[in-house]
Amino acid sequence: MEIKSGFTFWNLVFLLMVSCVKGFIYTCGGTLKGLNGTIESPGFPYGYPNGANCTWVIIAEERNRIQIVFQSFALEEEYDYLSLYDGHPHPANFRTRLTGFHLPPPVTSTKSVFSLRLTSDFAVSAHGFKVYYEELQSSSCGNPGIPPKGILYGTRFDVGDKIRYSCVTGYILDGHPQLTCIANSVNTASWDFPVPICRAEDACGGTMRGSSGIISSPNFPNEYHNNADCTWTIVAEPGDTISLIFTDFQMEEKYDYLEVEGSEPPTIWLSGMNIPPPVISNKNWLRLHFVTDSNHRYRGFSAHYQGTFI
């Protein structure tokens, strides 16, 4: 009888503990349809709840795409984040993960479904985010946005339209200064180059041109620096694709990473100690974004790139 009573008591305690833990999980989100709309994190702009796990799925008309434009963004750096999916929220559709206090550039889907997932921990929060979304017709590239310290010339974004970028004084333009909205092989519009970036003259990164070359993290093969934020854009000849082959790769798992844009899937997130497989671009450019936190440091990465005529 005593054993039975004791067993029942501790089971009740366990159930109460589980119930308390579950009570901290804050769920929200939903499915959104329509030509345009707005998504806000819960509690915006006064702060999202701890333990948030919210998913929004935007569904457009068939053959249309979706563009999201951030109007405000502030998430606890590294611990709270917004995951973007080019389709339904499945690992195979993962596009990128956003965190911190910098306003992200616009993002355009390649399909008629786009998803956002907010995840927060059980400690500090920030004011959250606000996103405007709209459907894009197949003949529209959408507004590609303006990089920090950049200037955009042009207000039309349909097939055949051209826009141009420059930087404010003291910053260097990395990438292609002129973008043209073109119709691709599947009859949807896209920009022929990624939006360039404006970097300070002493910042790491740059634009790489030519048929081949090597890109390495700062200070390689020695340890990279903390709080690094470097962007390289590789530009090949029109009609070429780019092969990126890693020869060395060592980073702090999850907290330091290399983001590769311009391949299939559109964005690849690399971290950890294993050498990644080769990356092949789906156009004549690739962009690499290297980010580290304020803690551990490792060798970083080195990769060889080569342009290949299709």
C-alpha cells in the first residue's frame, strides 16, 4: 500500500511538471491567402513571448510567387530566430534563418507557397518583427530592396526593366551594379544578378571575377576572428555556372556558419567540422556570407571555385 501510494504521488508530481513545461510553449500562426497582407510576431511591437513556436504559411495562386518585405525586425541574437521556407515548413524547403537586429532584405519565393517560423527560447525577448507580403505575377521580379548604405535607381521591376545601385561615400559596391529583370526557362521573372552590397573599405569580403580562384575565411589557415561578417560575390561569364569545392572546413557548430546563395536549393547553410559536398550555382553567380559569434574560434574554410560553360 505504501509503495502504491508513493508511486501515485510521484506520478502526479511528474504530470504537474510536464503540464507546467507545456504551459510555457506559446503557439500561433496560421494559413494566409490573398494578394497581400501583413504578418506580425505576437505582441509586436512590445515584445514576443518566451517559448514561442509560431508558423505562418502563405499560399498564392498557382504559378504566382510570394515576396516578403521586412518593415521591422528585432530578435534576441543567436537564441531567437525566424526560419524561412521556400514552400511548406519542411527541412527540404529550408531557405535561411534570421536573427539579431538588422533589417533583412526582401525575400522572394520560387513557388506559390512560402512559410515563416518564429522560435524563441525561455529568456530574453525583443520587440519582434513585422512583414508585408504580396503575390508576384510571373512577369514581375519584385522590388529587390536596398542594401545598407546603398542607393537604388529605378522604380519598375517587370521583365525588361533595369535598375542600378551605388553606395554612399566611404563604402565600396561589391557585386553587379546593374540588374535586369529577365524571364527564365520556366517562364517566371527573376533578376539576373543578386543585389550588390556596400561594404566599408576595410571590411572583409569582395567581388571575385575570373574563371577560377580561391576563397578563404579571414586569417586562414589560422583561427578566424570573433564577430566576423564577410560577404563574397563570385561572378562568372554569362551562360556559365560556378562550381565551389571545399578543401578545408572547421567552424563552431550552429553558431558560426557559411551561407551560400545562388545554388539549388537557393540558400545552403553550412556549419560544423565536416567538409561540405561541392556546390553548383544555378546561374552565373554565387554569394558566400560568413558569420561568427563572440565565442569559440576555429580554422574556418577554404574553397576553390571555377566557372564552367553550360
